[in-house]
Amino acid sequence: MKYPRRTQLILLSLGLIVAISWFSYIVVDFYIKSTATAVIESWLESEAVNLQQENYLSSVAKSQRILLSSEFINGLHLVKVEPRGTTQLIQIGKVPHDISWSCPQSRIEAQTAGLFSYRFLHCFEKNPEMRISFFSENPVFTWIFLSVILIISLFLTALISIMIALHKREVVLLETISDISRQVAHDIRSPLSALKIASSRLQSSSPEASIIRDASEKIDNIAEDLLQKSKHILALSKSDDDEKAMVSLKVALEQVAGEKLLQYPHKIVLDISPDSNMVKIKADQTKLYRAISNLLNNALEAIEGQSDGVVTLGLRRGVNQAQMIFIDNGKGIPPEILSNIGKQGFTFGKNNGNGLGFSSAKSFIEAADGTLSISSTIEAGTIVTMTFKNIAAKYCP
């Protein structure tokens, strides 16, 4: 499932915040636990003699300043656990409430009491009834941690706002360029129609009429090329999250071919197999039609000037896939050129080519989890095949 660019940026930022927060928490958590444990271990070793002699009260009372002087120990609690209940012997500093006095399996057991708050429990080996609990709470680490997360969140929020604003400016610029291109193409064609009507009234054998007709056709081609470029620019300005629908490949192919037949009569042949009549794919209809139109334009340009030139459009259904095939009997493409076909900006055999047609069709089909292949033979022609893998079988007979 694809999300709009803004949603992608927000999800990415949330992911970064969670990842950085989790990593920072693990690092600080490990540091506090290991440091506090080291302080307690040091005290247990320094007071080993008194503890072996079971002088718990005097040892704790004597060492309370040393223990509480550490920024990682905020309180201690010495109790005696008997069957009739728990007797509190010493309580110094801050201690958590509602704690369990069960002896831990390890020498010192660390228990989490809150955000960067911990309780460390120790049972004395010779006298398991005597148990001591150390409490560690460092609000400085908590505030630093929360401040860092807040700063990162504000930074990423500002960065997202900047990126969204830049994207909006880019979209507006592309749409403006597209509008200007369409308007120029329209303005060119308006006087061109009058010029064509005027040239048709001239004698067909006169050189002036021939020059006017040739010039008119070239201007018309320039206007058409400008219009196609404007459509491509407009497509770039749209979000990748365009709404998709079930589109019939047969209908799409017939509609695009029908429009071109008006301009190229007797040059296009449809070859649609009966089992592919109802094949549908889930795709953006506009992008699909544009891809078909671009590939058909390439094929028609390949046979331009050939009296016997013809383009065959085929549609075949295979196992869980469908193929749309464009075959022309033009001059073909040299092998050293063929490998570059599809690279954006690369064009072959066109004076005014921009290399967008094939590359945009390739991008569309690959985004739809399909493939676009091309083969060519010199003086024999070219075959371009669009393979759609995710066809709607339930729509097929």
C-alpha cells in the first residue's frame, strides 16, 4: 500500500523518533543499572567482614553517608522477613512502596520502578531473613532524556514542514509550466487550422502549396509534442497515491488506437485474442493510457515514410498474466543503441525527441509490478512487450 508523500514523511519521522528514543533509553538504562550495581557491589565487598559477622545495622549505619553520597543511590531499606511479617530495621532516604521482598536468584537483582527509577534487592547468604533494598532515581537523566526527545521531535517537525513546503512549490511550478505548454500548443493550432484551410484552396501542384502543407504539418507535430510534454510534466506534479481502479486492457488499447487511426488510417492493426477480452488490471487509468499512447507513437514514428509500414497491436492472456504487444515493420534499432532505450533523456531517430515516452511507460509498468521488454532487428522492425502480472482473473471468462 502506498501513502501520500506527506504521510510517508510523517511516518518516517515517527519511526526515527521511536528508534532514537528506544536506543537512548537502552543506553541510559544500561548505564544507570551497571553503575548503581557497581556501587552496591563495592559496598558489599568493603563491608564483607561486618556482614559475615551479621553486624548489619552497624554496617549500614556506618556506610550510609558513603552510599547516599553516590548520585546513583537515593535510599536504602533494611528489613527482616519472618513468617509473622516483615520488620523494618533501617530506612534511609527515598524508598519505593509496595515492593516484594522475595530473595532474588542473582546476587543483586535490579527491578524497574519507573522511568530511570530502579530498586536493587540483595539477600544475605548466611541470614536470608535479612534483606536490603537500594533505590536509585535520577531525575537529571529523566529530564535530559525527555529534552533530547523533544528537541529531536521539533527538529524533525520543522524539517517535514520545510520538505512539504518545497514539494508544494515544486508542484505549483510544474503545474504552471504544464499550463503554459498547453496554452502555447492551443495558440499554435488555432491559426494553423486557418493556414491549412487556406493551403487547401491553392492548386495542389503549386510549389507554394506544398511548402505551406509541409510547414503546417511540422508546426502541428511541434504542437502535439508540446502537448505531450505538458501532460508528462503534469503527471510529475501529481502524488504517487493516485486513485487506482480496475481497467480493461482491451478497452484501453482500442480507445488509444482509435484516436490514432484518425491520423494514421490503414497503419494500425488490432490483434486481440478472444481469451483476453475481459482482462483487467488495477492501475491508474490515465497513466495506463499514456503509456500505451507513448509506445504506439514510437511505433508509428518508426514506420513514418514507409508506404507498406504497419503497426500491429496485440493483446494476449497467459497464466496469471497478460501481454500487450507493439509490433512495427520499420527500419529497426541497431544493437548498440538498443541497450540505451529506456534511459530517461535518451532518444533515437527523432529530431525533436526527448526520451520521455519509453522511459515513462517503463516506469509505469514497473511500478505496477510488470515488465517492459524490447527487441529489434535491422530492416525488419521492433517488438515492444508490456507484461502485466497482476491481472484480475475473476473478470476473465
